[in-house]
Amino acid sequence: MSDLRLMWRNTRMVVLCAISAALYAAVLVPFKVVPLIPGVTELRPANAIPVVCSFLFGPAAAWGSAIGNMIGDFFGGVSPGDIAGFLANLAYGWIPYKVWELIGRGQSPISRSPVGILKYAVACLAASVLCADLVGWADNVLVIRPFAMLGNVIIFNNMASALVLSPFILAAVYPRVKKGRMLYTDVMPEVKPKPVPIRAFGFAVLIAGEGGAWITGNLLSTGYWAPKFLPAWMNVAPYDKPVAIIVGPFLLLAFAGLLMM
């Protein structure tokens, strides 16, 4: 987490954060009027921006993603769930480059080898799932909409943008940013990755946490699983209490893993 904190001491990283937030909000806001599921979520090609910026600007993209989404939320109606949206988008812009530092092994994120494409998809999926888990959990706990509805739509939305749009944008801008020595590794050389075993363990914990949150969130919110250890009065629709009690710890586990990376 030191990278998220130290970037605020670096003027260029603060500027890159502002650029990331502005780009995200600028693409996000116009599509607020194009609902994918009315009242649930809209078409979000803007979700390609945090992924691209993550590989380019690292921690600046994480904060930029969170701030840009917050700006977009002001145009779609503010609710308590927007706090979770801030954290979810922080994770969405934070995870891709953290995972790539571990599994990329120095490979360029614009590599078109089968292994490179698979690694890229893994980094994007890890980011998309935790983002969906957080928003789905918050909305279910606040009795706005069930986890199974919003959580799964967000994964689809994020991955569609990350796999269809982001690679083309990255292929166009990554070589130029690298040549201009504006990648986060050039701008913040003082931030050194943790030892590989620690990061690998953190990645495993992240996957276990977000995977557990997604599975239990879907089972609980649809009523397919009614935990026997909870009182019967809790195991009724909209299942907000079981989701809060059981999915919440998995989310904390996921963030603990992310902090270790």
C-alpha cells in the first residue's frame, strides 16, 4: 500500500492521477443515459480506461479510477453505496498492475503471445471480480438490489471493456508512454516490489477472498444457500444480513491479500 501513499508526494504522479480521473469521468458521464439494465447499470465502455491507466501509471490510476467514478456518480444520483463504489474502483485500477508485476515477469502488457494474453486476462479478471464483489455486497446489504444481479453484471461489463477495448488503446499508447519514460516505474523508482514469495501468497489470498465472496454472494442472494448456523429470521429475502455476515469477511480477506502484494 506504500505506493498508494507515496504517490501523493510526487508531483508528476498527482498530475497523472488527475489525468486518469478526468479521462475516466469524461467517457463515463455521456454513457449514463445508455442503461444496460434500467435502474441497475449502464453501458460502460469507460471501464477500459482504469485498466489502461493501471498498466501505464500504476497507483495514480488506482486513485484516478476511484475519483473518476465518484465524479460520474454525481451525474447518476448519489447513494450510500457510492462509498463502496469508490473503494471498488480503487481496487479496479490498483489490481491490474499489481498482478502484472507478479505474473508478467518483465513482459510487456501489450504482448500478443498466448501466454501474455492469458496473463493479461487473469489480471483484468482479478480486478473485475473484486470490484463487482464490493459493489454487489454493499447494494445487497443496503437492500438496494441483490448481489447476484449487480455483481455479475459488473464482471461482464468490466471484462467486456478490458478485453475488447483496452488492448487496442494500450497497443497505441504504451510504447509512446514507455519511450517518454512516463510509466509509473520510471516516475516512482523509489517504490520497490515486495519479495516474490510474499506477493505470490498475497495473490493467492486475494483470489481466495474475492472468489469466496463471489460464490457465497451469489448463493446467498438467490436463496440457494440458507446457512443453518444463522437464525431462520435472517434467511429470508432480501438476504441482506447473511450477505453482510458471510461475504464481508471474504472481502476483508481479499483486501488483506492485495495489501501483501
